[in-house]
Amino acid sequence: MTNQSTNAGAAEVTAIDTHARWPLLYLIGAGLVWLIVSGVLSLIAAIQLHSPAYLAECAWFTHGRVEAMRETAFIYGWAANAGLAIGTWLLGRLGGYPLRGLNWFVVGGVFWNLAVAAGLIGIAAGEMTSFAVLQLPRAVQPLLVLSYAATAISGVLAWSGRKRAGTFASQWYAVAALFLFPWFLTATQVVLLWTPVRGVVQAVAAAWYAEGVFALWLAPLALAGAYYVVPKVSGRTLPSYEAAPVAFWTLIVVGTWTAGRHLVGGPVPAWLPTMGVVGTSLLLFHFLVLAFNFKIALTPAGTAMNFLRFGLLAYLLYGVFTTIASFRGVAAHAQFTFVTVALEQLGFYGAVSMLFFGTLYYMVPRLTGRDWALPGLASAHFVTASTGLVLALVALAVAGETQGNLLLEAKATYAEIFQQVSVPLMIHTAAQFLLIAANLLLLVNFAMSAWACGEKACASAAGLLRSSSSMEASAS
Amino acid sequence: MSAPTGSDPRVEQAPVTDEALLDSHDKLLGRQPDDKAHYRLLPLNLLFLFSGLIFFAGTYLGRYAGHFHPSVFNEHGQPPKAGAAVAVAVDPLVLGKNVYGQVCAACHQPNGQGLPPAFPPLAGSEWVAGSEERLIRILLHGLQGPIKVKGTEFNGAMPPVGPGSGFNLNPEKVAAVLTFVRKEWGGIATPVAAAKVAEIRAKDGTRPPLTVADLEKIP
Amino acid sequence: MKNGPLFLVGLFLSVLIAWSGIVLGSHAQLGRQTPFFDEGDGVAYPARQMGLAARGQLVYADLGCASCHTQQVRRPGFGNDQGRGWGERQSVARDYLFQTRPQLGASRFGPDLTNLGGRKPQPPTEEALYRFLYEGSPTHPPYAFLFENLPIAGEVSSLALKLSGTSAPASGRQIVPGERARTLVAYLRNLNTVYDYPESRPLPVEQKAPAKEEAKK
């Protein structure tokens, strides 16, 4: 039960890791580049909130489009790539055999990133769908489904062809995410883009999809990582693990019934927001079991664990706060303000991203077969990222609270509201700087590690070539 | 090349192998190595909490789901009764205010102050505070020629707004707008009944606009 | 969870049920909604968006206006939407019946626009909207790219903005709203929820007591 990294003993790098090394590293690298892109776009959007004229003369960078691009680059660029890599790697490792279908994985991964890049340009040019979380233009949507399905094949094959009958929580969550996403993406595309439903039903379908992206896709991938890395690093079994299956099924079954929480007081029949409250309340059980399971994450054990602890805490807070905010009495104040934005950031950045970071800090050294090139940057990344994130969330929450209170007073003009929230919004901009800096640390560290690994691979390949050519020479 | 190569001794060694991880957690799920899949019941405290949440959610749903009706937008609302589309309770003051804004405010102004010399004020007007029958007839038939309001002489032509006129307001709306005007500027809280408007309309039929002399004949 | 196919079927069914309940459920309820025919007025509401206004909605969507503006008014007593003059009644599903892509929005960093064309006492004029879009304000970005800076050939265009001070064009030139600005403004001026549907009316007074109790929670 050692906690800190010990240099003794052979590193645990298996043939499963080396076999899938480059495809997985490719997805992670692509994800990290998208993370920086999304960070820069977030920064632009953050500046525009307190200085509206910033970049306003350029149609490609109006606030609405930057906001859509930021969200798209984050979810479909960073989170999707990193999540796919993590999910597939876990299924391979826990399945016990080297991954199959890796050529599909690579082809899918390449086309997925092409689709996201083309989609971002499309959004900038004014082709966004205007549905939150599904902003990618119509034209690239079919490619998204196909390339995702191709990429996910490896993971699902690893699961169905696994060595042992019994399964582990990481596998449930990872398989659910890999398997479900193409289905609900397609279903949503059909009702929103190919044969659009009428009027507010579109808003309902978009809200349902947004819940699906979190509860059925990104959160499960993030949790899959946590369920694997936490016991591995701490060397202990998870307490109350026998309740984990119920927590899992609660998330899958109830997770998207919460869609109505986006439409409280809106032009939809009253049962939808009510169902939102019901959904978020039932989901509390999922969060509760997780809190029991991950009690052991509180013991300090290196950078990976730091990120995981932060992410799990954020995930629990997200669960509690969304429940509170879905009640009508609270929504009347907090809805439509920066509180909602803060809550979404808490879920997507605080929980999902930080859990991904934690898993990556454990996973990448095992893929490259060597320690991080610059281990010092890892802890610097944690300090900067967590400071930036807490700062951003607090600033947004304060801005939202002020905004919500002033909106309730008929006398407060919009100019007044703007003035009152501009200081917290400037702090939010500063926090976005910190986040970009933090993520650059990770990107640099990752690039150096991958480069060092690649150099060695090249050297050994060159060595092979040289020996074979000398053999030929001697034969002739 | 497929052998575990390239291991760097500096890579943090995990305290448990994958095998051990799976074994120990399998046991917790109550699986013997080759057992059928079955879950041990939840710990009692979790089961208790889970039931509590389900109970709360069920109660909340039953109470605030608006009977799952498509046209109930307020969680305290009741679905409209079958065949009673017209009988949906309408607040005549709200309806009247809307109609006033659409039809009357252009001349009599949103604040009811009128616009001399053609459009008399409604606020504080003795006519508004006076006979209901006269007001209904003014709206149904219109009013032409000079009229004295609050001591000032006005001379304009008010078009009819009731059924069959250019505005074609139904009796319900005529009654609502009068209710609103009388409450707001005449200080009379008793609503004007739509039935009464319809009755007067049926009795009078259509006729040319009234004059003050015609009005004074009406009780 | 040892039975692979059963596990996947379970996952699939869970999501299918949720999708059916939320999306298909509301589609079954609202997908065949019809306009409301007012016997008294002899007209059906809502009116279809025509021509410029319908195209303007696409401009509104592609500029991402919905990232700061909502188009949904909540009922009296729920928040302060009426106090801000955003609309006297709550928005209901029927309001959006003919909109190709309803822009409900999720943020009110800017004011709600549901009833912009029905604002009391006066809705903003075409001219005022053009100026606002061109010049912006301390709280709103200027969208000068929606306008064209043209030389004055012959007479000044009737749509040309009457600008003064720093934003005025050089002499001999004029600022004319481009096609996108014209459709956008037509759309904005067409936005209104003046008509009162039966389902949008507030509850009768005697049912209001529990509403207050709920607000306290």
C-alpha cells in the first residue's frame, strides 16, 4: 500500500500498452491541441463580456460565434478525443488482450478531427445550428457519427472479447459512453436537423441531447478513468463498491430525464421542468454512492490523484448544485444568469476535464513506457489549473448572483447591471489566462514525452533496418 | 517486439496489478469466480436513502406535473375541461388591458388622458363613472359630435368597436375592456357582463353612431 | 453485467425510454398543435413569419444572438419579466409554432426580445434599431459589418443612417444597411406576443395561494 511513486521495480507497461501506443497518443495529442484552441476562444469570449466592442468589427468573431466555437472545441475537440483514448485504453487493459480494430480507430480518429476542424470554420462563417452543445454545422454531422462509430469499435470489441467474465466499474462506464453516443447523436440529428420537429419541441430535444452529452458520454468516460486509477494508485479496494452497479444504472436510466431543468418557467408544459426536478433528485443517489466509493481518493498520492480528487469533488458539487438550481423557486433567480454558466463549467471543466487530466497523468507514462519528460511541470499544471478554475467559477458565480438580484429589480437598468458585473467578469478573464497557461504546461510536457518515446522507437527501428541491410549485404 | 519493452524504471509502479484489482472488486459484488451474475442487496442505509429519494420524486411528480397536460404551463394549473374552451377562466382585467392597448390607446392614450380637442379623457370622466348601459352602447355603435367631459367640450368621431364593426371585438372583449376602463379610471369594481353586451347588441342591432342627445335618452 | 449482449441491450433500452419519454412525449403533445382561431377577431394566431422576417431569424441564429438574449417570457410572479416590460403574459408553446428554429436562449446578459415589436409604450423604430446595430452601445457590440459604406450616387438612399459625430461616414459616402441587417431588423420588429391565448392566461385568483408557498421553497 505505498502511496508515493517508488522507483523500485519494473514499470508496469504491458504489450497491450505498447501495441496501441501511437493511435492513443495521437488522440490525446489532438485533444490537447483542441483544449488550447478552446482556451484561446474562451479568453476572447471572456474579454467580450466586459468589453463588448472587442473584435466586434469582424463577423467571424462576434460573441455568439466565439461562444459556440469555444464550446464545440472543448466538447468535440478536447473532451471527445481524450475521452475516447481513455475509454479505449481502459477497455483494452481490463479486457486483457491487445486492442483489435486499431486501423478503424485511427481512421475514425483522423476523420473525427477533420470534421471538428471543418465544423469550427463553418461556425465562424455563420453555419452554426444554434442548438447549445450541438453547434457543429449540418454538413459535418454525418461524418461525426461515422467517424465516432469507427473509433469506438476497438473499445467495444475489447469489451466483448475480454479475458474474464466478471467486469469492473470502469468497463461499464467506458462501454456505455462508447456504445451510446452514436445512437443518441443520430436520434437528435434526425429530430433537429434532418426532419426538424416543430416549435419548442426542438428546444426540448436540444436540452435532452445536452444532458445526454454530459450524463451518457463525458461523465461516464471521466468516471471510468477515476474508477480505474484511484484504486490502482492508492492500492486499496473501493469502499461500498457493492453499490456501484446501482449508481451506474441510476446515471444511465435517470441521467437524461433531467432535460427539463433547462426549461424551467419556459414555454413548455409544466411536466417537463417538474420531470427535471425529479431526475436531478433521483440522480443524487448516483452522486452519493460515488462519494462513498471515492472516500479513499482523499489520501494524498501524487499529481494524478490530485487531479482526480479535484474532479470528483467538482462532480459531486455539480450534482448537488444542479439539483438545487432545478427547483422553480431557485431557478426564478438563478436561471439565465452567469450562475448557469458557472454550473456548466463546473460540470464540463471542473469535473470532466480534471478527471481526464488525472487519468492522463497515470496513462501517458504507461503508453510511452517512460516517465513524463518534465515531471516538475505536472504539479505546476495542477496548481495553475485548479487556481484558474476556482477563480473562474467563483467569479462567474459572483457575477451571476449580482446579475440575478439586479434583474429582479425593475429599476436596475442594463447599463447598471453591466457595470456591477464587470469586475467579476474581468477576474474571470484573468482566470482564463491562467487556464491557458496551465494547459500549455500539459501540452508541452506531453509533446516532449511523446517525442522522446518516438525518438527511441525510431532509433530501434533504424537499428533493425541497419542490421537487416547488413545481413543482406553479407548474403550477397 | 511484443514483449513488454521500453519500460522506464522511473514510471510510477502501481501497487496493484489489473488482475488483483478485478479480483478484489469482483468479490465485493458477491461474485465467486464462476458464479451467476447477481448483486448483493444494497447496504441498508443506502437502500433507505434510495427509497426516500424515490418517494420524494414520486410525490413531487404527482403534485407538480400539471396532469401531464400539453397546455398546462403553470405547475399549479388544471387542464381545461373537455368542451369548455370558452369557459377557461379569463381575468377580464388582463384581457381588457390588452384590448385597450390594441384598440383604444391610440386615441384615448395609454394613460387614459385623451388628446384634446378630439379625444376626450377617460381618467376621471363622469361618463366612465356613470351608466353602464350608455358605455356599452357607445362601444357598440360609436359616438359622433360634440360631448362635454370634465367641463371641456370635445368634438370627434368614435367608431364602433363591437361585433360587425371594423374592430370586430366580440361581446366578451367589449365587456372586458369596459371592466378595465371602469376599474382603472372610474373607480367601479363591478365587472361588465359579456351577456349584457350581447343582449344589448341583439336588441339594438346595427345603427348609425350615437350623439349626446341619443345618449341622454338611455338610463 | 457478465452477459455482454444483455448489458448493451439494457443500455440501449434505458436511453430509448428516456428519449421516448422526453422528446417523443413532447412531440406527441405539441407536434400537431394548431394555430388558435379567435372567433371574435376572425383571425388565427400566431401569424406565420413571412419573407424578410423569416430570413431575419436565420441571421439572428447564425450571429449567435441567443448567447446573450432569450426569447421566452416567464409568467407573472416568476422572476421579474413583467416588471422589466418584456411581455405581459408568459410565452407558451403556440407562440413558436411557425418558427423554423426557435431561439429560446439561455442567458439574459442582454434583455429578452420575445416581445420587442410589442413593447409599451412604443416599440423601437426601424431607424433606431439600425443605429443601435451599427453604433453599438457600452453594453452591446457594434455590428458594422452588417452595413455597407457606399458612395452617394445621385440621391442619398432612403435607408441611409443619419449619423453624426465620430461614427458619421466621410463626406460623399453613406452608410446603408445591407441585406442581412434589413432582414434582421424586420425579424426583430416582427417579434411580438401581443395576442393572449387561453393557455397563456394567468391562473384564476383563488389558485394563486399555493404559488406563493412554492416560491418560498
